[in-house]
Amino acid sequence: MSRRYGLITGLSAAVVTVAVLLCLCFVSFNNINDVFAFRDDNIAEGAVDIGDILLEGYADRTDGKVFNEDAMAVLYEKLTGDSTKTDISDVDALGTLSAADIRSKNGNKDIVLTMDGQKWTVTYFTKDKSGNTIVTLWLATGNDRVLWNKWSNASIDMTYPCNVYGTSYIRSYGLNIGSDYVESEGATSLTKLPQSSTHKFARLTMPSVKGSLTDFLVTPAGVEYQETQNASLSALSGYAMPNEAWGTPSGTVKWFNNGKIDMSDITTKAGYDAWKDDYIWLPSLGEAIQDGIWALSVSQRSSIYTTFLRTSDISGVEGTTLLIANGSYTPGSSPVAKCLTRPALHLNLDSVAQHSGKPALNEPTDVTVEYKGTKLSLDDVADEQKAWYNSERLNITPDKDIKDAGTYKVKAEIKAELVAEGVTFIGTPDTAAGESDTVRYFNFTVTKKKIGITAALDSGGLPTVTLKNAGDVYSGDTAANGRAPSFGFTYTGNGYNSDTPPTAVGTYTATAKITNECNYQIDTSNSTISVPYKVDKKSVAKPVLSGQV
């Protein structure tokens, strides 16, 4: 082995070891003043939490509304810093805002929101090339760690070097882009990896899945600064950094070149700019660094683990760049370690505004309640059955008074003042049944009341029934009005089965039952419903012949 090869190998091993250790590092939050990485339990302390900007059940709506109009109004207010400016037209006129600009409008707090079930922090606000107003969101929390690439090699002469983000494993698999990636060292062709519809980022990367949000995302190809951004950091000798811009960096471009490695060659590699068409992507060091393009706070940059960026090292092909858990960065890290995957995206606010609406109401579902002897309503139904019901939003009208056992058809209609605001039900109405976007029908079923009984024999040996609890039959239900239950018996045994008591000698089973149509049923789990019934031989007087003594 040559000394040069041994040195390179030794350095490579050291790089890998350091990278692995960095990616395994996490932050203890015992001292929150040192690091304030966003977590679900501390966001309120360091950020303004907008809440979920998506409408519940949007994927099932028929009106095309996807975003919560009220939540978006709050976002617009925070972007403008003016509580009276809550419309898209107000933010369209803002120009460009960094995260620092946004914090200055909100008591030095960052903005956090929920979309697709995940927390995102607002990092930048600008226009895309088509003039659309876009806001850039970066995943604020998470714990998914993925390899940047599956292998590492210091050679720049390969068809697919290991530090090209456009052909990386993390882009293809970690972000669910489904792009072709370089599977192994020295490969001269790329490996296909299909997208997964069950991936956590599926709705942000796949237009075909239900609930896809890709129509509202702008790719980096449409964002001017990402085409030309140039992170030439003085701390890194002012060299340009690979994977920063998808196009030609602006200004002075100084690539590292030591006569053996010319880093400008990286930009000529196949797939180098492929990420420009991605809906989600890893941020660059130029975007995420302190005082970078986005001007992020330490809270936004920090995380519980070290985070991968798309930027690779300025002078070594096998190096990537990481954000350490405390928000600082380190270059020259190996791509074969597992670190956090925190993608970013551009949300098209103009398109969002066109598809924003009031939260739709959940459709009513059928309810069931036991007979109570009085007129019934939803007030008598258990809360878990009527989670959809809100008396301030819905008018409830049954087809007739609900009292006796049976199934009733009930109309649920959104109140007029909410209809005027565009509020509808989630789902598709059954127009054949008279439903509409604001009217639904559901079944209200009244079941018979269960009563406990005891079957026994009376003093004469005949079967009889007594109630275990006399109060089980409501006072308004009497024998006189025919609403109280009447009891009888079915006799079985010895080939006999009838409601009429048997006369043939033998032992039978008398089973109690309710014989009239009423609102009660026997609770068989809490009753003694059967009793043995015996027919004995009858005693007759011995016959005496006339004149017999």
C-alpha cells in the first residue's frame, strides 16, 4: 500500500468515525437556554403556533377546499405584523422577508404551523419566477435518520461521485422523491427506487395519492435565488460549495482546486441539478446557516440530532455538511452516517388562497339509545356516539317525536348563518335521499329497555314471573294502557312445545317471555327465565259399587 493511499484511507476512516459520532449526538434539554430545538411540548415558548392549516377531511370534500381559511388568516396576520391584515392581498404586497424579518413582527418569535400532520417552521417569504407569493417551510421536528449515501469514496473522476445531492440515496429514499440514485461505489448507471404511497412525505411528493398537496408546492426550478445562490463562506476560505445552486452561482465563484481535485467538475456530473424539480428538498448551508439567506434563529436550526444538508464539502468529494444539534455546522462529514432528514418546501400562498375555506362539519352518524319512557333527543345519546354534533352549528329535526322503540329518520342541517359563510359537510351527499352539501340524514334507533325477571313456581306449583326491580318498568307504562309488559310461558319437553300448559304427566321446562308488543325485553344475562314444571298423576276417589259394604 502506498503512503498516499494509506493516508487517504486513514483520513476517510477518521471522517466516517467523526460523522457517525456527530449523527449519534443529541441534545439534553435540561438547560433550555443553551439550545431551544422545537419540540411538541415547547413550541409555545419560542414560537407562534398557527395550528393546522389543512381542513379536516379535505381529501373527501367535493368543493375543492383544502386549507383552513381561519388558520391562513392568522398566518397572513403574522407575516404582515398587522392584526387587520388577514387576506392574501395583504401579504402579496410584502416583497421578500427572511425569518429574522418575520420574528421582528412577532415579538422575536418564529412562526410554526402544522401541515400533513407534521410541524413546520416558516423560514422565508418571497415571489417565485411566475410572480406567485410563496412561503418556505422547513420541517421543525422529527426523528427520522437516513444515510446521505450508502458508500463513500474520495474520487471525483467517477461517473457518479458520492457527494452529488441529485443522485443521493437520501433524496431518493429519505424524501420519497423516487429518483434514480447511485447504489454502489464506481457504478456507471443509477438504481431505480420507486416512490412509496405509505411514506410520511407521500402527500408532499406524489401527485397521484389521495390528499396530495403537490399542486400547492413550487419546486426550486421556479425560485430564482435557488438557481444562483452562492455560499462562499469566509470561514471556509471563500470557496464555492457544491449543491448550493441548481444553476450557475452568482457573483464571484471560486471552486477549490489543488491540481488533483477540481471541485467545479462536480457541477458537470449527471444529475447534479435534478433536485430543482423536487417538491421537497434538503436545505443548503447557505440557506440554513446563521446569518444565511433565511436568517434563521438558533431554535429553527437546532434539533435533537445532527441534521443533513444538501451541501457537500468544499474540497473533498466524500464530505457532506451537517447542522449540529445546537444549530452550528460542520463540513467534511461522511455521507455513510445516519442523520436527521428535515426537508423544506415552497408553499404557493396564492394557490392556497384559492383553495381555502371554512372547516367542513363531520357528517352525522347513526345513534342508538335505550327506551326511557319519555320523549328522546340527542341529549339522551352518549357523547361518544355524537362527537360530530354541535348545537351551535346544526339544527336537528326528527321526522316525528322519538319515544317508542324503533328507528327514526332525523335531519341534520347546518345553520343558515354558517351556510352563508360557506360551511358544508364533509363527504358526498346522497342527493337521492334528499341530502345536500348542508343537509344530511341519520338514523336514531331506540332499543327496547332490558328488564331483569325471575321465573319461579307459585304455591300452587304454577310458573309465575316477578320483576327483579319493579322500577324497571316506567310508571307511565301500565297494564291498563297496554304499555307494560305482559308475561307468559312456553312449555317444552317430552316432545311438547306450546304456550299452553301441558296436561300429560311428565316434567317440562317453562320459559318466560313477553307476550305483548311493548318497549321492553327480557335481559337474559340478568334473569332466571326458566323453571321446571311438573304434571303429576291426579288422585281420584276409589269407585264404590252400589250396595257394596
